[in-house]
Amino acid sequence: MNIPPGGSKSIRSCRVGGAASRESRGASTPEKSALRDQELLFLRSKLTDLEDKSRRDNVRFIGFPENIEGEDLHRFLRDTLPRLTGTTFEPPLEFQRAHRLGPRRTGMDARPRPIIACLLRQTQAYQLIQKAHTQGPCQLHGHTIRISEDFSKETSDRRRAFLAIRPRLCQMEVKYGLFDLARMWIAKNGTSKDFYDPEDLRSFLDGLSLTDSSSVIPHRDTNGYRSEHSLSRLCLRRVRVWPPNYSPLP
């Protein structure tokens, strides 16, 4: 029996495809289309998750003027970041790679290209991000420098959409935070709820009264809402609560 290159993977793919075809054999055309759409969404979510995991050691810097790094970007970041963030790194920062994103922009009002750096030690990447979250944008020679995580395009789009809802949450006196990449957590009067889709959050807020200060988010027993007894567990997880005037994304 001749097995093609990557034969074991090909055989597994055939088995999976055969199982899927058997499951949908008796389904009508609309049902088959719905199953394919569901599988496609699942595969897209898995790809996004894998891409985000591959970027965990990356840190994005926005605002450094062009050519300020000279000929050695690694050395510039290693010498500048401790002074910029007021943090001592032991051992000193080391980078697997660092470069500017995209082609050079031209024009008098052209913004400098972002710098993306992949750190050798993941703990130091987290340290930089946490410092940026607590102190907000930094200043270097009159230039505002923002430090943020590096996400896939899909995750970045969801985060921007969530952050655009912050003024409305503040108006409604609802506590909120972003954590686990792009999950919005909101809480009011001792209860909380998680959202993965910005449109779901907007629809939920539409159902809350803007004038009733005693509005309470439903209990966990209905539709997976969290109640007050579970809030303490959230404190043990990596929760990102943003200052009112700080945006980690450009």
C-alpha cells in the first residue's frame, strides 16, 4: 500500500471527513449548510486562538519617532525601556527579534511606524504589559509612547469594538474589564456577566434601564450569569481594568 507524503495525516483527514459526511447524510440541504457554517466558524476561532498564542511573547510599541533607534534596534529597546517604564529588569531584556511594521510612511504628517518586539523571556513581556496598564502612556523627549500586547487582527477588531462601548458603561455606572484577550466582563450591584461578542453586549445594555440606578445584572442561574459569590474567583484571574482615559490600541 503506497501512502502519500503526510500519509497518516491524510488518512486521519479522510476518516474525519467520512464521519462528517455520515452525520450529514440524512440532513437536508439547509441543515448541511448550517453544519458547514458552524464548522467554519469553529475552525476560524481555532486559527485565531493559535495565532494569538503564537504572539504571546510579542510587545507592540507605538510612538517612537522614525530613526530614533539608530542602527541597533535591540540595543535601543534594551537601554530605553527600563528608563521609560521605571522598571529594573533582571536579567536585562533580550529579544528574539524586533522590527518596525510596514513600509516607511511619507509626508509631513506621517505617523511613525509601530515597533514590534518578540522578547526572549515571556515573564518580561508580561512585566512590560502590566507596567503599561498601570501607568498608561509614557513620555520620551516630548513623544507619547504606548505599549500594548500584540493580537491577531480578529482579536484586535473585537477589542476595539468593546473599548468603543466604554463611555456607555461609564454612563450607566457599570464596572467593566477586558481579560482573556477579548472577553468583556461587566459588573453591577454585586453580579457580573461575560461577553465575547460586542454586539451581544450592546444588545444587553439596550435592555437595561439608563435611569434605574438599581438595575441588577441577572443571577448566574439564568443564562450563565455570575452572582456575587463568584466575584472573588475573578480576582485570581488576569483581569484587565482600564483607566477611563486610557486606550491600549492606536
